[in-house]
Amino acid sequence: MSEYIEHSKDSVSVGLVEKKFFTFAAPPHEMVLESGARIGPLTLAYETYGSLAPDRQNAVLILHALSGDSHAAGVYTERDEKPGWWDCMVGPGKGIDTDRFFVICANIIGSCMGSTGPSSVNSATGRPYGLDFPVVTIGDMVAAQKALIDHLGIAQLLCVVGGSIGGMQVLEWCVRYPGMVYAAIPLATTMRHSALAIAFNEVARQSIMADPNWNHGDYYGGRKPELGLAVARMIGHITYLSDESMRLKFGRRLQDKSDFSFNFDADFQVESYLRYQGRKFVDRFDANSFLYITKAADYFDLGKQHGGGSAVQACSKARARFLVISFTSDWLYPTYQARHIVKALKKCGRDVSFCEIEAEWGHDAFLIPGERLKNLIHGFLQRVHDERRAQPHPL
Amino acid sequence: MSDAHSLIRYDLQIIAAWIEPGSRVLDLGCGEGDLLQHLINRKKVVGAGIEHNEEKVARCIEKGLSVLQGDINQEILDYPDHAFDHVILSQTLQQVYAPAALIRSMLRVGRRGIVSFPNFSHWSLRLQLLLTGRAPVSRQLPYQWHDTPNIRVITLTDFRRFAAEVGLQVLKEAAINTNSQDRFGRITKVLPNLRATYGIYMIAAGKGFPS
């Protein structure tokens, strides 16, 4: 996902927020990963907004995508000009209303935004893990989040919501811990990564690994594989947009010039934009984290992991009510993939709503402020909140 | 009709009166969810809907209804057998390409089906065709021949005949006289095929109906 947070500067906000940390799985009680590897201690960076109701039934867990972090909403200081990545959706009176809900967002393991990942120091060696960090899966990310939710004393989440790789975690939560999820909103996502999506990820990884500075993942303290990571980000950005959005945003317009340069500088605005996005990303993201998280997404296959190859079998484990949302111009996780989720859920009798939102902004549409998405999420959350309150014994 | 049913269209009031409290209901082509909302509020049903139009689907979900966007003929195929007590097809049968197949699906996923449609043999339509020689246009059927979504011309007599042919049991029927968006109307008992503007039928699989 990319960054659209500048769009929402003027709106109301949750205000000042604080990044917190939760550390668990200290040796000898390490977390056992899907690969069989063990890792510990693990730290999760997380933030919370709003307050937990006395009956603890108003918790909403937000799950972020590839390059996101725990900072979903609000600002860190009064002078902080950059609110969290989903500030347009999360806040007082917003789609996910922090006046009503206790909202939690945690950085995924494998990332580099405060949770344990390849750039973290391995307590066994005193040096950053690098490629010694075990390969983690979407399931491992969710298992780590479950430890945090247990730690916060929440027996059941009212809703889990997330887009893209965050949407994969939503689905994983629903089948891995069915009793802990009352409702779920998977956005712009899929039950299994397509060959197309894997292909783009692989090109992006190759770009990082081909950078001489990458040095088999051992670059901490030295020069970083900035060029490789920037190109990887450029590839990602192309997949987050769409033919239409690129035509509208850039067309064939030239950047700061009236004619071709007849060399290999950035002539077109789209080139200049991608170069800028690539450079910007390098400052805040770790190349190894990019490798690990994209690999986790590529491995994701809900039916294989939880249903013996059957998506319906996997979905039959879920107990949640679902709101599935896709976007017309998303070619990374096209609507047919959302429909597969809907179909599998219907076949096993789950309550599922589905809307394909007309949007020209491609995969990134779920991050862009829009009334349609906001109102859908708002209405669905209100409904499941009321329904759950009406039930003396949920589930 | 009691006050409780007076907020929605008259034809939907009739349908609502036929639904048992607490039952599981699927509304095919549910629009903005007026009927579903009504049934959930008044009859405590567990309701779901399918609607093609994004705008309408969004309205439904915003209201807190369980509705999914898609084509009714396709979407109904995914539900397990007997997932619902009632499957409703309100004022849509005349727009369905394969009515027999859809009704078969309705009675697979639901115990009972409820279908309603505008009656194409109302006297005013017959008169229009006879006197003007043009395809009839009325408040119930406000379209010209070239822009109508209604691809099937059905009369009450035709539907009864169709039901007998394919092995449908007609459990209830109501011929009503009401305008398209009206909250008031009346049951037409005398010469319904000539005088009713809409027909509503509750159906179940009869003998010989392929399941």
C-alpha cells in the first residue's frame, strides 16, 4: 500500500497517540512458527484508540498491509504533520468510530516498524537477525497478534478489519481463532495469492537481492540496498494503481520540461513520481522486511492451510459475520477473488455481505478517503455491535 | 392491514403478512432493503438479500442489512439446500431470463418461494393495445418497448398455468390492485386477471417438481 495520509489533515482526529510495545515468548517459551522454527522473545509495537467498554465487547482490531505500521490514526506530537495511515477511517465519528470502539492496531512480525523482524537484534548473537530471521507466514503474524489480544484481556474482538495483506490476516484470524472474532471486514484481498501477485513480488525481491549492497541480507551497519528497495517499491506502486488512475494522474505529461530530454532522465511525470516514491520508501523501510512480508503473502493460501485444499472447508471453521469489499479497478486482487471468498462463505452458511465499490484508484482505493467505504464500514460495525449486545451469550 | 405494515409498499405488506416470525428469509433483488428491514424489525426474521446495483447494496449495508452485490441467478447457486424458510422474488420475475431455473433454485435453497409480478392482462393494458395498437405503458409498467427491463410478459392466468406445468404447488395467492409505489391497495377477488395490477404467489415444490 502507499501513502495518502496527506489527504486527511484537516479532519477531526483521535489526537495524540502513543506507540506501545508488548514483549512475549521469551526463551524457553519461544513461539513455534508454521515452518517449525522457534523464535523469542518477540515484540509487537501497537497503538490503541478509544476506550475499552466495561464488558470488553467493543474492540476492533485493524490489520495493516505490506508497508504499514501500528500508527493507524492520530499524531505523535502536537507539531506532527503526518497522521496515521488510516486516519481518514479511524477517529471520532469516522467509519471506525473511536467514540464507540476500542481500536487496536499492531505492527506485524517480520516488519521493521517496532515489531520483531529481520532488522531487530537477535538476543542470541547481539547482532541484527538479517537472513537468520525465520520465514514467517500470515498465520504466524496472526498468532503473534493473538498473544497481544490475550494480553489486553479481550476474549472476543467485535471486528477484525484490514485491506490487502491486512485482509489476508483478517481471513486467517477468522479460521484460526473462530471464537475470538465476532465480525470481519476483509478489504481488497484474496484467499490465496495469484500467480500474477507472486510474479510482481518476485520481481521486487529480485531487485533487492540483485543490489550489491544487499550482501545476503547482512547490510546493517553498512550501506543499505537502497537502489534495489527503491525499484521494488516502484514495482509495487504500479500494481497499487490502475491503468485508469495512471492515465488520469499522469497521462503522458512531462516533468518540468516541454520536450523530451533524449537521454535517460525522468522525462515523464509517471517516471518522476515512481522515482520519488522509491526514494521516500528507502528512508523508512527495511529491505529484508520487504522480502519476508512479500514471501508471507505469496505463501498465503487459506484453503490449503486450513481446509485440506478446500476454501469452503477452511471457511466453515469461521464463525464471524462478514463484510467483503472489493474495488472495480483493483487488478492486484481483482473482484473475482473477493467473489471466491463470498462464494466459499455462502456455501458453508456464513452470514456475508459483499460490495464491489466503483473506484478508479486501483488496489490503493481502500486507503483513499471516500464516503462509500466509510459508510459501509460504519453501518456494518453498528449492526454487529447492536447484534452482539442483543445476545446474552455471543456465538 | 395493521399499522405495523403501513410503512412499506402495499404489495410488500402482503408478502410481509405471509412470513412467519423468526424465519430465515432471502430477498432476491432486494433494492434498498425496505422489505428486509421491515421483516427484521417487525417479524424478527434472519434476513439476507441479493442486489445488483452497487448504490442500493451500499444503502442496505449502511442500514445494517446483510446484503451482497451480484446477479441473483448466479448468487443463489452457492447457498446450501434449505438454507432459508422463504425466498422472495418481488416484482422481478418479469425481468428474469430463465424463470423456471431460478424458481427451481429458489425452492432448493428455501422451503417456500414468494413471487410477485405486474399483471400484463389488466383491463387498461388490454384496452391500450386494442385501441391504440401500441405496446401498453402504465404506472406499473412505465417503460417503452425499447427501454423496458421487463423481458417476460406474464399474466395471472399464465403463472397459474406455468405452476401446474412445472409442478409447483401454489400455497397462497393474492391478486391486488395498487399503484407501483403506493402504500395502499386492495385485494381483487372478482375477475382478478382482468382487474388486478399485481399477482403475488407463495409456492412450494409439488409432485414431479425437479429438485
